[in-house]
Amino acid sequence: MGSALKKWKLPMIMLGPFVALIFLFFFLPVVLIVILAFTNMDSAMRWEFAGLANFQKMLEDPNLFKIMKNTALYVGFTLLINVCFGFVLGILTTYYIQKEPVSLVFRTIWMLPRMSPPVVYVLLWLWFFDPSEYGVLNSLRALFHMEPVAWLHEHPMTAIILANGIIGASFGMIIFSSAIKSIPKDLFYAASVDGASQWSIIKDIIIPAVRWPLMFVTIWQFLSLITSYEYIFLLTNGGPLFESEVLALYSFHKAFQNFEFGYGSAISLVLVIIALIFSFMMWKWFGMQKMMRSSKIE
């Protein structure tokens, strides 16, 4: 018994602070959300058990179907940009641009939005979509004698998808760049000697080699997108008239603007369940259990 405790003493000391942080900032909030979801807590801050009342309210909410649709469109198209465009950037900066100073500058430029404060980043997009003739898009339209367009009013979903997609692609670019760099160069040389096309090299060498990072980026970005609302809040605040409202932002509005903490927690609990289901589906789809098995080659 003493030897076992001595064996685990150092790992417990090293991992203890991280386990405590995970418990306080990840596990405990989920527990609180589950508890609050079954109460009718409001601005009076009373913990009164309400059963399934909040979930019944969700079924009767006239705005929920539209918000669910917005969430699916937002997460689906933004995730597509994050993963696919990030993968393209990763290939460009490691496979096609192999000179390290040039690729480093290219990656740094794409990382600038992520390094910028969210407010500054959104201000640039507000200028880009400005409805007056001084906005970037409307200035380009003016060159062709076209009338200004109120982009955030007429196309709010497109705006938030582009804003979140561009900044999210930089994360995928870094992960995929590192994964592609780890592929032995001999494979590329052998493929070139055999006369393989560029598409064949990407399809038969690069994509299979980055299968694990591809799953990681897909799941990570999905979980980030479905629970985040920061850029949507700053760019459109869910408007106009719920046109760009998503579940995470709707939960925030209900809890911290309408002080319906119980109802907001119920919406958040639905997001947690959706995230768990998607993670399990991705685990099965990518065949991660098979990939984690030990090699059959002795």
C-alpha cells in the first residue's frame, strides 16, 4: 500500500492543480447547469424545483425552431470553413510553400485575427460591412455605380459565418501544418518519382496521415462554435429579429438579460447533450478505436 502511494505521489502533485482547474471550471459548471435547468430561478435567485417545466417551455417557444435552424446553418458552414480552409492553408504553407521564412510570414498574417482582441477584430468587420458608402464592400460596389447595401441587416448569417470562419481557419492551419510537416519527406519523393499527381499525393499521402488531427480539429471547432457567441454578440447581437440568433446566444440573452436563469440553463443543457452526441458520432465515424489499437507488426 505504501509503495503504491509513493508511486502515485509525484503524478498527483504534478496533475493536482490541473485536475482542480478542470473540476472548477469545466465539470462543476456542467453540474450547476443540470441543477438549474430543473428550477425556475429568476432575478429573485430562488432555487425552486420546476421539474420539466423549462423543457416544456422550450417546446412551446415560438422562436426556438428558427434559432435551432440558425444554429445548424451557422455551425455547419462555419465548421466547413474552419476545417476545409484551414486544411488548404496548412497545405499551402507546408507542402507548396516549403521555404520556411515565406511560409512563416504567411502563417503569421493568418494568425493576426486570432491575436487581435475580439472587439478590434469585430470593428474591422463592422467597417467591412458598413451600410454607408464608406464601408469596404459598399465602396467596391460604388466603383460599379451600385447602391449601398445594409449587409448586417439583409445578410446577417453570412456576416457571422464569414467572421467566425476566417478566424477559426487559423487554428486548423496551425494543427494541419504541424501534422503535414511530420510526414516523412521520402514518401513525397517516392510519389514524385512514380509520377503521382499533386492531387494523388494529397489524397493518398497527406489526408490519411492527418486523420487524427482532422478529427481533433473537427470536434474542437464544433464544440467551440456550438457554445460560443462572442463574435455574434459583438457583430449583430442576434439581430435583426432573431435572424442571426443561435442557441448559445439565446441562452445568454434569457439568463442575463431576461434573468430567466432556469430557462437559460435548460437551453445550455441541450447544447451539452448535442455536443456529447456529436463527439460520439465523430469518434465512430473516424474509427478512432481502430486507430488507437496497438500495431499488429511485431
